[in-house]
Amino acid sequence: MKKYIEPLIHVLFWLLVFYITYVNFGVRIRMVKAGETFEYTKTYKPFFLATVSIAIFFKALLFYGNAHILFPKLIESQNRRNHIIRVALFFALTLISSLLINYLIAYNFMEHEIGKGSALVSYSIFLHFLFLFLSVGYRLAKDWFKNELIKNQIVQEKLVTELNFLKAQINPHFLFNTLNNLYAEAHKLENKNVANGIAKLSHIMRYMIYDSNASFVSLDKEIKYLESYIALQKLRLSEQDPLDLKVDIATADTSVKVAPILFIPFVENAFKYGFDIENNSFIHITLKTAGNDILFTISNSKHQTNRIEEHSGVGLKNVIRRLSLLYPDKHELIIEDDTVKYTVRLRLQTQK
């Protein structure tokens, strides 16, 4: 229901503007004697109805054209001079068009109402300037409310995520002390694979508990987190497993900032649903930078026993939601899903 409130307000507003204008200029009030008293009578001028309708049309054209097209481009542009000129030209074009059509109607059909027609011209010019400023105020207010809504959604999403995490975790100090003891025992037994696995797991959990609370982290931390996760996944694989694993994430510019734990859902899905011990499988991961853009690509094989669309929907919905909140109009997500391969391509426009 809420989505209909704003259009309804707009309709009522323009009807009010039309009514006020038409009553002032399209209705002629005369005082006539009826018996011993005088009465007022109203004469409605149909040609003024056309004149007022045309005037209001061009005011609405100016209002919405500037609010939704010209002014947003003016705000976002680095070269604002050209956009100011475009606003001025659009203002002049709509005003002259309105006055010219009204002039033709007034001098062809309303020869006895020239005085009122001249007054309407002055009123039309005043309204044109008024609606130009109103369109700017409307756009600024609309953007402000939108930004506030996005900020509140981000805060709420973060609070929910932190609450869910707190419910799921055990005492971090106890956990890390236990992992350190296991790491030391593995070294005593000279089992390097187990020791490295415990170290990677400790790094992953430390990153999730502490570093991921920040809004943005350096790309270097996110890459190390991915490397630790991939290293743990390798521990459950043997040389005989039919998996072609290619990872190219070490050559990216690590000075850029990125939202934490943004790529891991795609990597988790690839290992969970892209590997089948009985069939040849592949997982190819690439992460690189181009200027301030981060380019992430991951593709994995699909098997009949592994149906990605049935199991990974919630994770993908969450990451898509985070992208829309954290990178509005600054990301491009392409998912290609066919019978044998599942590919994700993500481009992020970020800053150093």
C-alpha cells in the first residue's frame, strides 16, 4: 500500500494546482441584480480550460524532467557547467512553448479576455520558476530519505548478523586457546599437515570474529581469508581425487578496501556443489584488480547429484542483498548456470 502513497500525493498536488489556476483565471464572476438584492454568478470559460491544462502540463514536464533526469546528472557530474546550461535551456524551452501555445489560444479564441490572458502569462512565468526550485527541493529530499533508509537497512543487517553470530559462537578465548594447544601437539607429533590445518582454521575464525566486524577491510585480509579456506578444503582432498583446482588471487592490488566475507559464499558453494568424487570436476577461481575495480570470477562443474539451485539460494540471496546495500550502482553480478557449469562474475567499483 505504501508504494501508492507517493503517486497519489503527486496526483492530488497537480489537481490542486490546476484547480487554483483555473478558478483564478478560467472562471469569470459577475454580480447581477435579482429583485432587490445582488447575486454572484460564475461563467466558466472552456478555452481557459485548455490554456490552463497546457500551462500545467509544461510545469509538470519541467518539474519531473529536472527532478529525475537533469538535476541528478548535474549533482553526479564533474563538469557541472554544461549541465547547468542544459537545465537553463530546458527551462526556457518549456516556458516558451507554454507561452506560445497560450498566446495562440488567447488571441484566436479569447479576444475579449486579453487582460486576463496577460495576467495568466505573468502567473505562468512565476509558476515556472517556482516549480524549478520545487523540483530541486523534491529531488534533494527524495535522495536524503533514500540514503537514510539505506543507512538504517545496513545498520539493521549488521545487527542481525552480529546477533546470529553471537548466538552461534562459543567463547573465543577458549576456542583459540584450544586451537593453540592442538597446534602445539601436532607440531610435537611432527604432523605438518594437521598443524597447518589448525593454523588456517584459527586464522579463519579470528578473521570472522574480529576483522569482519569492520565495514571495510583491506583486500589483502580478504585474500588471506580465502587462501586459508581453500587450504582447509585441500586437506580433505587426495592426489587421486578428480578435481582440477586453479586459484589465481595473489596478483591483485591489495591496497583497495572491500566489504569483509563478500566472496566466501561463492567459494563455499563451489567446493560444496562443484566437486564429485566419482566424476571429473573443476573449480577455477580468479580475483584481480583493474584500477579501483575488483574483478572476481569463479566457475565450477555441475553434476546431476549436485543441484546448486536447490541448496545455495539463501546464501546467494544474502550476498546479493549485501551488494545492493553496500555497493548500490557500483557493482555488476552475472551468474551463468547451465547443465555442466556454474559461473559467477562479480565486478566491484571500490576505492583505495
